Amino acid sequence: MFDRSLPPESLAGFARDAQAAGADELWVVEDLRWAGSIASAATALAATDTLRVGIGIAPAPLRNPALLAMELGTLARLYPGRLLAGIGHGAPDWMAQVGANVTGKLALLEETIGAVRAILRGEEVSLDGRALHLEQMRLVHPPRQPPPVIAGVIGPRSLELSGRVADGTLIVEGNGPKDLPRIRALIDRGRAGSAAAAGEGAGDSPHELIIFTHLCVGEDAAAVRAAMAPVLAEYSRMLGVPEEEVFSVSGGPAQVAQRVRELWAAGVDSVVLRPVGADPAAQFARAAGVLRARMS
């Protein structure tokens, strides 16, 4: 992941370094007051030639679905097969800060994801829903390969919603292998309901599981603990679990490799490493080197 604290002008070089280190994906964020995700994704895509670039995440209350589909469709035409479009509820405090903290968040997210996916498929969308109104919205130049639309969500009802309407789910930092059966069950419940409503043969398409996780590599256990302490405290509060239950990919090289493999074994398709501490590109390169060595 390209950390939001880094200056935008360093993104192109960071993306090239990540690709050279063996990354399959690079994720950019859209947090209020930091860089915009569409411009960031375009920059990373233009600077590389193999990376998939993910947007994590565009807040539905802040992004009109017609405009969002136009932006995503343009990137998907320019860089086919390389875009992942994350959409979520948005942080309530930030949404309130810009007058976008709405009621009916589940309806808004469901209708936004449904409309964006349909528009990206080249369909004409008219919708008079609980949260959205669209009339005859169709892209003049739809992408030949629509990008997957990924729901970045946390709560049980939102995870079910993701299974029902999205192409994949982005799982928030702090969750680990022990959390994945519960998360997968909620997603699968949504997928089962969607398939039942749509009829036989629906719901057969894969649903991608992507997880964000903090990375801190180092042989000095005390230094790793010190670097991770504020992160563990923050996500303990956010997830409502003790700090010792907040999962991270941290420790010495062997431990880092093992914890990534645990996520893969638990059914995650993509592990997105979020470096903590100094020199994030070097930390990722070190982790990638260890994983390559232990997989060969």
C-alpha cells in the first residue's frame, strides 16, 4: 500500500519500486485531506505496466455513482485488467466534516455498487431507489473489461451486502486467519441470497477476498513492538478486541513469511501489506524477498 502520509510526487517511484520488488498489486487510499484516489490510481497505473492498482476506498456518500463510473471506466479502458475499484461507506467523522454523512448507508452503498457495476458493463441505468436517482446513465465509451468493484466494509450487515452485490470484499486491517471464517460466512450468506433471487446459475462467479494488514519487519523484537504499539492500540479500539488479538504481519523475516502464508491458507486471495515505520518501500522489498525465497 502507498501510505497516505507520503507526498503524492513520490507515488510513481514507489509504484515502480513495488513492481520491481515483485508486487502483484498496489493500493492507494482515499482519506479526507490526503490525496484523491482516482488521480493516485492513474499515476500508479501510468508509472507501471504489470501492477494491478486498487482504490481503497472511494466513499459512496462522497462520490456520485455516475461520475465515479465515468472515472473508473476511463481508467479501465486505458489500463485494461489492471484496476480494482473499492467503494465503501466512508468514515462517519470525515463524511460529516464535508456534509456527506447520510442516513440509509446500507441502501446508499448497495445502490451505488449496483449502479456503478451496471454502468461499467455498458448498461443503461435508470434508478429511482431509496438513496439514489439516475436517469438513462450509459457510458459512451464503456470499458471492454469492466474492473472488479470491491466493497470495503466491516460490519455484519455490510459484509452480507458485499456478498450480495460486489465482486469482492476488502477486509480491514487487524483481522486475521481466525476472523476469516466468520467474515466468509457473512459474505457467503449474501451471495446465497443473491443467487436465490437471481435464479439457477447465479452466484457462480468468484468473489475476491482482499485483506489489508500492517507490516513491520525486524529482528529486534523490542523495536518491532514499539513501532506497532500505536497501531495495535488504534485497531483494538476500532475492532473492539484486545490488542493481542489484532493481527499483523510483523516480526522477524521468518515470522513475517509465516503470517502471510497463514492468510493465504485461510482463503485470502490478495494480502495487501501496509508498512509501519521508516522506509516503507524497503520494508516491502524485504518482505517480498523473504516470501519469494521461502516459496521457491
